[in-house]
Amino acid sequence: SKATVSVLYCETKMMKAMLLLGLLAAAEGTFTSHWGHHGWHWWDRNRNPPSRRPTKYDFTTKTPYWSSKSLSNHEHEGPVGEGDERCEAVHLQHVGRHGSRYDDNDDVKDLEELLASKGSAIKNPRYAFLKSWTNPFPTNVEKHLNEVGKEELYRMGQRYKRRYGSDILSDSYNPTYHSLQHTWKSRTSRTASAFALSAFQKGGGQLDGYEPVAMFCLFTGDKDRDGDKELRFSDNCPQFEAIADGDNFPGKIHEKAYEKKIEEEVGVRVSAKLQLDASVWKLDFKGLELLYKACLFETIILDKPRRSSSCALFEEKDFAMFSFLKDISQYYEAGHGTPIAAKLACPLMSKMLNGMRKFSKNDNRIKANLMFGHSDTIQPLLAQLGLYVDPVPLTANMTWEQAMARKW
């Protein structure tokens, strides 16, 4: 999912070299952890498990970071130990997905052409606006970080500064203490820049208080196999590619089967809403997916109200079915469904642990190692950490109750 993983090295008056792992789900800190006298303690800030009820932001890996709108509910929540002992974070390893981005131009073009050729089949005047739907997004920013994404990471930098700014993220950037890494994709480097803009601002947040930062990526110049085994590992493992590209790969089989289920169930509901003339347009999965993606980006980028966007076509269960389809795909391509997927994150995990070991022994002085990648960076790392393990594999023929109770 869209998330960040933060690993902290902490010290207290009585204990040094304790490791603290905190998973900040959707960058909002839904789950936090600390080390106390009796071991690990986990708590849910919302007290109750997150609901599976879809909202306008239930877009799986494309879901916006929730707290980009306001900082009002994000007061300082530094890790606190038991009794009078306070755990002071002195070292941070951060891995996060880039901020919200623009869509693929091909998807937008395909939908525009589909509605132009089939729009006459829509007989319900409530959805007449779809007949004249045209691309509302610029075509020269395909998959680039968008304005929402910039704000998301700027706000995240503010929250991190408030939480760890006393020592780890001091007012000034210093390459002796701070490292920023991204992939060769521009959306990750711009994500790192937006984060750093606020994380290393001085005082009142004026631009003249910003210290330019140095960033790097592991890129060999070959975009098909870029050599980045730390943040884009799935593109650099021929063994994994051979498994995932195979005709018998479970992910493909279950994904295809569930696409058929969406076509049959969601297709019927959407066709009825549109009052489609079936002789002109028989809605298939591809058409449904394009309409869903239009809903996704119209909501995230344009903040369109549901009634005047493609989202009006879908019910809550429809969103949940698309969400489960994506989770099935990621479960096998980047998660527990394929054992080698978790092993892909070994170089990244090794880098993080070695960074903490060296810092604890004063072998290096890096206080914050800030890394910005993709959803395919985060999910193998979650699997490597043994998080979100389901008792049975995710499959296309799971009952609805099983699908909605999944952990992944």
C-alpha cells in the first residue's frame, strides 16, 4: 500500500542501541510502536481497526497521503517509554513511496476514444457529461509528481521535523548527518525535494531559510535494468522476472479470474446506471478499468465531487472489488504470495540495519537516511518484515467475507 516505513535507533538514560521500528501507514502514523521496559508495545491511534468501507480515497497504492490537507490533528507524538524513561530517537531510516502522480497518457487517450465512439449508447441523462468527456490533464506530465503530491510530501516533511527535529532533522541540512536517496524516476527525486524543503527549513518556513540538499540514485543508465537493487529491486532480479512472466504465475491466474468477476458484477451495475444500449456498447473489464482510473485521478488531482465525476458510476462494493483486485496483484508480485518477492528487499533491509549498526558504533555520523521509492519498494519490505500475513493465500475465489478480512 501507499505507506512509509521508518526505522529508528533510540537511546534512553538506561539503555543504548535499542532498535525501534515504526510503520507509518499512509504516512499518518495509524500504527506506532515503542520499546518499553517489557518489550514491544503497539497501539492504534484510532483505537479501532481501520474500516474496509471504501471512501473517495480508497484507491489502493494511488491513495493520497491522508494528512496533506491539514496538520491540525498531528501534534508532536514522539516515542515515549514506560514510566519516567523517555526514548529519544537519535537515528532515522525512512523508506517512502513518492507522492501522488499524474496518470498514464495511454489510459486517458483510450478512455477519450472509448467514450467518443461508444458514448451514444448512454441513455441516462444523469451521465450525459460522459459523452463529451475530454482529457482534463496536461499531456506533457505523464506519471510525473502532481500538485497534490508536492503538498503531501511538504506536509510530511513538516510532521517529521516536528517529531524528530530536535536532533535528527536539525534546522540546517548537513551532508555529514543527512542522506537523501531516490530512484531514477523524476517523481521520486521531486518527492525527496518536497520533503526536504520543509524538513530542513529554518524558523518561519520562508524559502530563504531553506538549505539546498544533495541527493543521489543508483542508476547505471539502462532504464530496463537500472542497477538499483535497493529501491527498484524487482527490475533488477532476472530470477523474479522469469517467475512473474511465466504463464503459470499464480498472480496472473487469480488477477485474470477476478477481472472476469468484476466485469460480470460491476459491469452489470454500471451498465444499468448508464442505461446502456447493449447493441452499441457492451461494457467489458477494460472499459470499467478506464472509468475507474478516471474517477481515481479526477478525485485526487481535480478534487471533483462524486456526483460530477466518473466516481458516480460506482458503488462502495465496486471500489472494494477494484481494491481487492489490486491487492491480489501486489500479493503475488510484491508480497507474501511469492517467496522470492520478500527476499528482493534484502539489500534494502541490509542497508538500513548496517546504517544503524555503524551509527551505534560511531562508524558513521548519518542521523537520517531518507529514501524515496515506489509502491514496489514498500511492499516487499513489508513482506520482509513479516507484516500483514494472511492465514490463507489471497485468491480470486475467496468468499466476500474472507476478502474483506484480509490483512494484506
